[in-house]
Amino acid sequence: MRIVVGMSGGVDSSVAAYLLKKQGYDVIGVFMNNWEEKEEDGGVCTSERDWLDVRDVCDKIDIPYFAVNFAKEYMDRVFTHFLDEYRRGRTPNPDVLCNREIKFAPLLDFAMSLEADLLATGHFAGVEKRDGLYRLLRAKDENKDQTYFLCLLNQKQLSKAMFPVTNLTKAEIRALAREAGIPVSEKKDSTGVCFIGERNFKRFLSEYLPAQPGKIVTPSGEVVGRHDGLMYYTLGQRRGLGIGGRGTCERWFVVDKDLNKNQLIVEQGESSPRLFSTSAIAENAGWIIENPPCPIGSSISVTARFRHRQPLTPVTVTPLENGNVHIEFEIPQRAVTPGQTVAFYKDDECLGGATIDRTERKL
């Protein structure tokens, strides 16, 4: 069986390739270049360093490798959407879209062109066929579970997916890499948005969207400061507001945005009722089994995550006719943010996901 491994230059995908080779599969490594911009600090592109790491790993474990460039596809399918969402004052999660639109789209197509049977990645997730349908399952290491980022995959994509490290902890992965002499065994995990990495986010975003500074106000309209542009702030944020020495001396938090007036609305105290909501409408729902888990207009009790690594929380989901879903929270949720992904679960299975459109505040 031939398996193509999507390799990032990190330890997870490297160990995935190593394990598959050790198990006797015909393994090919493929590195994706989705972003061609140079870094701020002197012009070395992160992807160039990662590509060198991929080459070193593949040479070490003795597998062939390729590099493919999907920068145009990424710009068209992911980054354009990312900018559109920020223009709307929302906070998108491009990593979720990248998996559906890039890794398991043109990369999967490329793998199939190499006559591969499956595309493997270093994601912490499981896939299993049950009752004739492919299911996405949570990983053994709950703290590293990445089904949240894979929740928009469909049956065709999941039928070709393989996640070799899902039953390993991060410590076990690094130990395997050290034992095998894999060069990236101690490489630091990547953080941040996929194409931004650890660069200054505000500086990066300002290169693509014009900032419109404005007033920071309280819910009553009192001006307490100035913001650099609404796109730089998200609900629940407390850092970088530049407000101090006022009112109760508690920390200030972003509780809303007024796009029409270009005002950032803040309030003191992390338990501010304005940060909590009891329900939400999410749009463009995608279901892994390609049908809602219950009939349109009826409801089902499931659990949900509104951000990566957030503990699962009980919710009631009602699919709507327009492809949206209504989500009722059993426990009021803090800082549920328009533009972010919500992923739905039943026991160990990820059912799918949607994009938060708006919350309904009742506290």
C-alpha cells in the first residue's frame, strides 16, 4: 500500500512517516508551500527552513519526497476569506479552512496522482469506518486533540485520510523521534495562525487591511481610550487596550464592537454579563457524514467546542433550512466570537462544524 505523508517539517508528521515506513508501507513525503512571503527579520522564509527539515527527515528514514506549491490556491480559498472576515469585524480561524480547502483538496489530489491509497498527516485525530460511513474520532491525548481543526472534512476526504500518531502522546512522539535519530526530535511546535506563525499579528494584518482608529467606549458611551482598528481586537480580550486607573481598578475586557460607529466597547471585570451568551446562530454547517445528525427543525443533544482545547460543553443543536444551525448552551458561554469555528461531538465522534455568525445574549 502506498501512503503519501503531508510533512510540515515538524516532529508529528516526521514520526508519522517514520512509523509508516517501519510498518512496511510504501511511503512518500510531500511538503506544501502555501505562503511565499519573507519574514520581517532579514528575509529568510519559514517555509524554506521547514523544507530543509523535511528533506533531512526523509533522507534519514530513506523515503522519496516532493515539494508542491499551493500558494495561489491558498490565496484564493483561504486567505481571501480570512481578510473578508476581518473586514466584517469577525475573528476567523483559517487553520480549519486550510484543512478542508488545501490539505485534503489539492494536496490530496496530488497524492492520488502519485497513485497513493491514503494521505497521512501528523494530526492528533482518529478515523474509523462504522456502519458504512467514515467517522472522525477524538485523539487519545485530549490536550492535543485536533479534531476541532478537521471538523469540516467530508466523507470523500476522510475516506482517504490517515492519522498515524493519534494514539500517541506528545512525549511518546518525541521519544520515538530521538530513538530513531530523526533530526527534528526537539524542534519547537509551531504556534499561531498557519501562514502568520509567530510574527507580529497586528503588523502583518496592517499590510493587507487599512486600519481605522477610533474610540474605546463603555456600554454607557463614556470614552475611555482609543483603539488602533477594530480588526485588531476580539471578544474577551484584555491585553493591549491601554486603559488603566479607572473605575473599579479591575481589568478591562472587550465585550462588543460597533462597526457602524467604529467603536470598541469595553467593560471592567472578566465576569461581565455582556461577555456571556446562552445561544448562538452558526452558518455554513458541514457534517462529516454529509447529513445533519437530526431532521431539519428538530434538535439533538451533543457537546461542542468553540475554540481549540476548550473543554467540551453540552449544547442542543437545531439544524435550520438555510444550512445554519441554532445552538442552545446548557451553561452560558464566555466570549463566543463571530467568525470562529464551533465543532460538534457525540461521545468520541466529531460530527462536524459551523462558523459562529452571532450570539444571543440573555444574561
